[in-house]
Amino acid sequence: MEDIQDASAADKIFDLLVIGGGINGCGIARDAAGRGLKVMLCEKDDLAQATSSSSTKLFHGGLRYLEHFEFRLVREALIERETLLTAMPHIAWPLRFVLPIDPQQPLSSGQSGVGKLLRFVAPLLRGKQPPLLIRSGLFIYDHLGGREILPGTKTLDLRTHKTGNALQPRFIKAYEYSDCWVEDSRLVVLNAKDAANRGALIKPRTICVSAQRENGVWRAQLRDTHTQKQSNVRVKGIINAGGPWVGEILKDRLTESSSKKIRLVRGSHIVTRKLFDHDQPYFFQLHDGRIIFAIPYEVDYTLIGTTDQDHDGSPDNATCSAEEQQYLLDAVNGYFNTEVTEEDIVWSYAGVRLLYDNSASSATTATRDYVLSVHDEQNKLPLLNVFGGKLTTYRRLAEEAMKKMGGYYPHMGAAWTAKVPLPGGDFAIDELAKLVDNIRERYQFVDELWAQSLMRRYGTEVFDVYADATKLADLGEDFGANLYEREVRWLIEREWAQTAEDILWRRTKLGLRLNAKQQKSLASWIANRTALPPTDLN
């Protein structure tokens, strides 16, 4: 990996500057670097600090997108699920979702989520009951993407199935179908790592102040947001993958305009104490036409989300509002047999998604597809802007972006990322248990749950993180929740972490487990060793 602290680039002309360190930016940087391009990526904050760490953390086709006839998007996403599973088995894994059928909800009215999926085949099923409509929609979902790894849909009797115990007695029948989990912020960091391994220069906490076409190159002015040091770089092309800031970057920093309209949509989530004693997530259909997931999270918790609200103001200020929190509580309380209250919530988060504005009537119905728009000047010095996108299709988006840029880089290599593992993912899906056993055999002081959490963060790279440690004392200072100095050093030196928040909420989710005193101890330790100011953890 190129030295990630190296700020010197003044003497180099880069092929490509990628602005934005979310999943689209890091995915593009990885793809481009692997094709032989000289790539720099800059991100004004930490990698994955905004939208890409605030998702529902799923690789999924988007079952509800069928009701909006987004067949190409759903098919592409369904195909990608299995492509990505093979490339990152440590941070992505299959889930079997339970979709309860509510006998009190008139799905045939067309007012609720999956009940609207099959408007396009309704004449063929006229007079049939809502469960058949839903089952038919799931049949399409099972087959639209050429599923090979994941099992198909089946019917559950909730009176005898383990998932029925947590639900209200009126729920007797459910459908069980496949989608996939992904550790979203780690996905971003691992794409950035692989890009760096292939020669890219990754610069978090570096803002692109401005860029102009001048004397046959783009001249970009960058500023380190910690030291305030400014630098200039020369590049042959720019990709604006700024997520919800893409319009601001385009207008204020690149002084360009676009006819493309954008829509900012806030998705909010709550994390509660563990609400059920099994490992399957739920897909709940609401009377207002939305859907909500309730997903087992970090062993001891349940993740509930998401909302869809048009967002006004800066994306930096996104929080889960009291109204959204209550909406999510009301949603799950319509299904679970034990009331979930505000006291059960241990954490909440919100992120703002950039959607391409297709003039939809609501944030829920706005397209999740992406649009790539290229601006150039006399067929050279391109600027590509990324509008929209979702976690599941990030790799395909990166391929499409490089396809659009191909004419400007005739020396660029071919597409290559399909099924090529991310760092730590060089093992088969069915070898997960074996890897956990190998971790425990190598590090005898590590118990089963600890080994599983390490495997889910680092995969085979855990043997580089812990290296030659033979006893607990070799790991250095103990910050709590099995987070030790050796792992913290790895995250700072190899994964661009600079603050306690970076480590506790994006590289790991140990912020859920460390108390306030432990978190401040970690922040002080980092500040004393990196000359960074302590993170405000209050």
C-alpha cells in the first residue's frame, strides 16, 4: 500500500481525481486503479462518514422497487448480491427475511408496499387473495436475477416457526426470502484499501477547494482540514462522487452547471436492545405503503429502519428526529407482541441520500437508480458527475463510470472487479467457521464471540492485525470490549482512522459497547500519539 500519510503529489500528474470518500467514490477509485490509472481520492471528512455508514446495511435487490417498475435496477442489484457475496464473505452474508402476512391489512387495495408489486400482472390474478399476489411477487424476485447461491422463497407457519414467537398472535403465515447483510462502512474502507494497494493515493479529511481546466490539465486546489495546509494537484479528469454534496461541489467548487435535478432524502434508523431470540430479520409492511426492516444487529441489538423523508438544509446536520423515532416505534409495535418504547433505544442515526430527481410524488417513490453525466471541453479533460446509486450496485456503477471515461484513457485496462476479493475476503463462503477456528487456534486467548467479531471485521487480515501475539498482554492497552492497542494501531496506520469516532462507529461498532469513560480514554490515547485534538464524545 502507498503510504497513506503521504501528502506529496505536486510533481505528479494524476489520470483521475475522485472527489468523495463514500462507497461510490471508493468503488470508482478501486476500479480505476486496477485498470492502471494514476488515481487520487479526496474526502472532506472520514471515509464513509456520511451516507455510506448510515444505511440499513443490506445488499438487496429492492423488493419494493418492483412496484415502481424498476426492473433493470432490481435485476442488476439481484445479480450483484451473489457477485459481491463471493468477493467479501467476511463483511457480507446471506439473511433469510420473514415477511408476515397481516390478515387485517387489505393489501389488494393497492395501498401497501408489497401489495402493489404486481399491478402489472393483476389482470392475470384477478380475484386471487393478497397472499398469492405477494408470493407471485417474490417468485419474480427469486428469478429476475438468475439466483444461484441464495435459497428461494418458502412459506412459514408462524404458529410453529421460531420467528412467530416474537409476533402478535394474529400473524399465522409468512413468507421467507433471501437478501444479504453488509458492513457498510467497512465495505467503503476495504475498497479504499484495495485501491491504495493498487497504487491510488487516498486522502481523507482533504477538501477539494476548487478546480479549473488550465493549460491542458485540471488544476485542483486541495486543503487538509486538520492542518489547513493547501496543495495543488494536476489531473487529466475528475469524477464528482460527492453524494449529497454533488451539487454543491459541481456549482461552488468546479464552477460547472448541470441540467440534472437531484433530491435529498433522509433515512433514519434506531438501534434497540435485542428484541427477539433468533437470527432472522423481519420485513414489515405498513398501512401507509412503506416497509420497515427489523434486523439482528451486533449480537445484542436490533436495527430498525428506515424512514424516507425529503431533507432540507445541509446533509451534515442529518439526525433521526423525534417524529421519525416515534414512527419507527409505532411501526414495529404493530407487529411485535412486546411493546418497544423509547427506553429500549440505545442509538439512532440518519443519513442523507442523493437521489436522481425523476419528479416522483414522494421520497418513497423516488427512483434509486443512478445517472452518470459527463461534461468535457473539446472532447478532453472530462468531469463525470454521479447522481444517485445504492450500496448493492456500487461496483456496477463504478464499471459504468469507467466505461463512460474510457475514451479519455485509451491505455486503460479492462473491467476486472467482478468476484475479485476485497482485502481479507480471500476465502470461500462455506469456510467461515473454519476461519473462526483458525483464529482461535492461532490466538488461544480469543474466545468464540471475539473470534467471530474479528473475522467479520478483518477476515484473513486478522492474522496481520494480531500478527505474532501469543498472549493477551502482547495486544497492548485494553480499551474495553476486546478492543486493544494493537488493533487501534492497525486502524490508524492501515485504515486511515484518526479519531475515536472513526474507530468506534465506522471501522467497528464498538461505540455500542464502550462506556463514556472508556471512549474518552481511547480518544485521549489517540490524541497523545497523533497530535490530533480529542474527539468530542458527549
